[in-house]
Amino acid sequence: MKRSPKFDNRVGYIIYPAAFKDSNDDGIGDIQGIISKLDYLAYIGFDLLWICPLFRSPMDDNGYDVSDYYQIDPRFGSNEDLKTLIEEAHKRGIVILLDFVLNHTSDEHPWFQKALSDPSSKERDYYFFRKGRREGDKLLPPNNWKGFFSTSTWEKVPGDNDDYYFHIFSKKMPDVNWENPALREEYYAIARHYLDMGVDGFRLDALAHLAKDTSFASSSLPPDPEGLVYDTDRFSNRPALYSYLREFNDEVFSHYDCLLVGEVGGNLTPDKALLLSDFDTGPIHMVFNFATAWVNGAFGSLDKKDEDIRTDVIALKKEFLKWYQACSARSDMPLYWDNHDHPRALSQYGSILYREKSAKALCNTLLFMYGTPFIYYGDEIGMSNVTYEKPEDFFSDVGNHNETDVLRARGYSDEHITHYLNRTSRVNSRTPMQWDKGQNAGFSSAAPINKVNGNYLEGVNVADQIDDPFSTLRFFKYAISKRHDPFINELVQHGKFEILDMPHPDVFAYTHDGAKKLVVITNMRPYTVYFSFYNNFSDILVHNYGDVIFTNHVFELRPFETYLLLV
Ligand code: NOJ
Ligand code: CA
């Protein structure tokens, strides 16, 4: 679907509420905390917020397990606080996307409680209940599928029965049945409720999975050591998904001026993305996929050595180009390096040895590609991965907890697991925002859920950077002001995008060819490299070093040096 002009030329910011700002010192970030930082966000130039889930939840998966869609979780504040947030954001020209979880509820949601207690209730069919398989005396789950959080996709219903329910995430997150029209109506009503309240749109969680292979036949792919099969095609991007969303669009979205960003995960191909986001035929506006988030080999790197983790710059360029070529003429696209499900971008593609230079380089490289950029909170001050000491430090993530259980059972040492989690865990990106040098980095005076990253004492905090014109923070502000410039925006959105020197193994360079040429050149390495450039540039719009080294048509690029040029 084509978005309305209201949403053009915006730069997004992703907030993980529990870790952003705590207003009442209970150790949990909250809506009043976000409100207190709106001026900060507006000052940097962010004008589109995606806020991870705020609804009532037992927090098994930190709010992605919703037990009441109509109530803000008391940890985050009240329904009134949400209204205030919307009003205050709008006053500052900022629009708000709520994170809307459609694939599952919490097992504590009244629908599921009813479904459990009364098998003849209408709610029973809001979920997937199936009989287990009997092998002799043994009761086994209905099939061999493995979910995203390292367990079977089936959990036994308590009591004297053979029933199981289906969940692709944790066992406290039963999947809902989108085949059921009454269930779909429930979600339409929730969406209308928030759009009527003034919310500007949604980030639609786990959207790819709404339709499943409801034959629930076991997969014939090779099983893992526990006998489970990770066959995500059984519950990802299946044909019925598109008809569900078409109906959602007809019933709800098309009646509002809203922005819809779907989260569609790893297996997505551009043609399937377009089925969702095509200007003319798609039910939503854009889809996040994970294609550009892990191009350093860290994903699944349990048995890899540190030296094997290295950004494949050519593969990264190819991935961005592939998506641009397939989608840009027919769809908007979100741009992002990281979010709350990934390690910090700076640790993936940058370097903590060149924290400031690499944070700036990543910002500049992302910001000027075609699409709507989303910056993850804290990236604007150079936040990076944690160095925790034991697997338990990561257990606020149920996925990491389950995975640790499996790996321990397979014989991995805690030291090995910790090393792996420090590199890959989602908890890396869920540590408190670093506001100043005070207690817990100014996030809260109470202990936060995830321990604060010690680097807040080394300049990685807002207070130290905000008045320093050379800081990472001020660079983001400056680059974002360029991105908002209508002339630049026109080049970015409509100039022809090309990668420059695709075979260069170290440099990420591209151009947009329009009324003028806009060029980004970034050294993605922590060492000096060279880049040939045969154009005369009229302006250096953005640069992260003090002087320019350009002789005989060759740029000498120091570690993570980045340019935005006008040619
Ligand atoms: C995607 C969310 O981004 C992630 O944090 C969550 O664990 C799953 N969906 C389940 O809702
Ligand atoms: Ca709080």
C-alpha cells in the first residue's frame, strides 16, 4: 500500500521501553520516562517512534506475551500515560507506532484461560489444540516441529488428557488461530481501538507466521540431537497470510491514515515481501526482514572462533542492492542495522576499538539508502554488546534461557555458552539507555532488569556527548538533518541507486543519480584502505574525520572513515 505523505521523509527510532528511561525508580523503563525524553528525540531529529510492546503482560518474553491488549502494563504506566505520550509526541511532530502482537497471546490471556478450562468454549478454537501421539505407553507431541526458542512447538495441556497446544515461541505464548473469523474480528477491534485513540500505526509483530500448515504433519527434514526439526516453512510466509492481511486492510487499515510495518523475519524473499507491501496491492506499507542484520557470520556461531566473525562487505552490499532492485519501484522499505532481537550493530559491523568512528560510519551508510531508516535506541551514542560473565546474566530472554538448557545438556561449558551469548544474544541490545555518568547510567536508581554496560563511564552516554560538536550523538543529529533536507530526500528516494565498486572487499560505497549525484563512501574496516573515485565532488556534506586525503583520484580511507558527497 502507498503510505500517505504524512509519513514521508521521516527518520525512525526504536524504543525498548523497559530499558529506555525509568521515571519512578523501580528499575523498569516506562511511558513517563519516554515522555520525559521526547525533547531529546526531537532535538536529534527522530520523528517516528516504534515502541516495543506496552500492553499488560506476565513478561515471559518481555511484553511479546500479551495478557490484555486493552491495558497498558502497570510496569509501564497507565492507559492515560499512553494518551499523554501520543499527544506530547504529536506536539513535537513525532508519530507513534505501537508494537502489535498478532501471532500469539500470553497463556494468561483470558481467551487462553477460557480455552483451557472449557474445551467447548468458542475460545478453544482461537488456538490450536491437538492430541498427542501415542507410542505404546508414551505420549508424544503431535509432531516433531521445533520452535524459535529451542523447544518443541507443543506443550502438554495440564490434566488427565492427551491434549497439547501449539506455540512457535515460548510455551507461555500460545499461537492464535487466524483461520477463525471470530478471532480475526478480535484483532480488528483492538487495532481500531488504538487507531481511534490517535496512534499513527503499528509495527506488526511476527507477521510472517500468522498462517501455519494446519495439517501439522511431522517434518521430514533432518532432526536435531533432541529429535526436533526446525522447519520454519511450516509456519512462515504461507499463502493464507496474504488473504488474512488483505481482509485486515479492508476492514481496518484502509479506513485510517496509518503506517504499517510488518516484521517478517529471516526466510523472506523480495517477491513475498512485495505481496505484503506493494504500493498498489499490498495490505501494509513495508516489511522488516533480517537479511542485512547478520552478514558477519555471528548468527548460529556457537562453534566459531572470534577470528571467523568478520563482516562480508561484498555480501552486505549485494543484499542491500538485491532488495533495492526488487522492491524500491513498488514499495517503501525500512532500513535498519539492529533492533531488540539482534546484537548491537556496532559490535556486528563496527569496532569498539573505533567506537566513535564506526558508529558514525554505520549511521551515514544506512541513512542515505532508499527507504525509511530506523535507528535503535543507544546506537546514536555508540552503545555496544555486553561482556557478561555467565549464562544466567542473559536469562531475561526466555530464548537464551531455553537455548542454554539445551546446550548444557549437550555438554557445552558455561564459559563456551557465555562467550557465544556475548556475541549473539538479544540481551546485548536490551541494556539500559546510557543517559549520563550517574547511577545505572542515569537510567534508574534501582537495579535494572539487564545490567548496565560499563562503558557508560567511558563517554558512551548522552550527557557527555550532547554538547560536544564532534561526538557520535551530534554526528547523528547532523546527518539526520541532511537526511531530512528535501533536496537530499528527493535524491535518496528517486535518484537511481547503484553500488560503486561492488568487488571492493572493504568499502561500502553507493550513489543516487538524480538532479545531482549523492555519494556515500564508507570504509567498513578498522584499518586504512584505498578507494578510486573519478568524479569531482562539489560538496562534502558529511564526514567523520577532520581532513580529506584524496590524491590522483584515490581516497585514502582511515579506519571507518565515511563521506557523504554531492557530485
Ligand atoms: C518478534 C519480536 O521482535 C521478538 O522480540 C519476539 O520474541 C517474537 N517476535 C515473539 O513475539
Ligand atoms: Ca518505572
